[in-house]
Amino acid sequence: MRNIKSRTFAFLFSIILVLAGNANIKAQNIDSKEIDDESIVYWFYVNLRIHVDTKTGYENYIVKRLGTQIYHGSINDYDRELWKSLGNGSKMAIGPFYNFDEAQQGLTFYDFTKEERVLSDVVDKNKELFFFVLRVEKRKRSGAYLLRRIPGAIANGDAKSFDDMLVEGLDQKRLAIGPFWNSAEAEEAKRRYRLSGKDN
């Protein structure tokens, strides 16, 4: 039986390592193209469910990526897909990414089919990446995803920093979103999740 306190400490410790080592916190928007109604963005889908340990009652997330397809469309298309997927609770859109290769690279982090975590060869392990964390709940009656904003700025670090936060966060019912190639893109994604979360 895993100890809940040790899990909490492990997650908090991983965040400290991210912030103290490879990652920093940045709140400024930098180096991003402007997006408008005609801009093409990219996303993919994951399924998130809450697992309850029958012995301890402890809850954690289990994430499964839904295939390997990268979807694309206008930013309005993405907003509709995000709103719709959150509302029906069957899947959750991860994005929007401004670059196809960026989305494809991001998709590899959400592959939990292997017991050992190994970063994909398509991932640039030294590139600075940007990401944020959400708390996701599911409504008991409708099954819709309900987003709970976690205050804080956009975090940045290398690929391992993001992967550590993604993996450790699942035990604490936190979902890391990204990684994005610049902070302004991550800020915009966070804003869209916040707006969509209010609708559900």
C-alpha cells in the first residue's frame, strides 16, 4: 500500500526540482506569432479518468492518448472541439499548438502504454519548453470534465522537466498541459482552457 504522504512529498519535490533545476517561471509573452480566425492550429485528444484505490480510497488520474492522429483547423474550430470534448467527458483536447511538428512531439509525452518512461526520439531533449498544470474533475451526473484553475505562471524547462511534472502530477490529480515551444503560446492555451472550463 503506497503512502499518501510520500506521494504528496514526491510530487512537491519534483516541482521544486523543476523550478530549481531545469525550469524557471515566466509570466511574460514572448516570440509568438499572432493568431486570428484564419490561423491554423493543431491538437490531439486524450482520455482522462479518475481511478479510486478500493483499499485506501486514494484518487489519481489515468491518462490514455486516443490514437496518434493530429487534428487541425482554425482557432475557432479548436475552441469548439475543446468545449465539446469537455462537455461530453469522453475525451479532452490538448492544444492548441501553432506547429504540426510541435503537436506531434507533444503527443508522445502522453503515451503511457510502456511501463518504463523513455522520451521519444522525436523530442528535442535540450529545447526549452513551456507548460502549465490544470486540475480536472468530472461531474457525477453528466460525466463532463470540469476544469479547476491552479494559480501560477507558465513554467518552462526541458523535456524531462515536463515529463516529470506530467507523470508525478497524475498521482495528485493534476494534469500538465503542453509542452509548447514558447511562453505566449502556452499563455494563450491556458486562457482558452480557463474560458472553456467555465462553460461546463
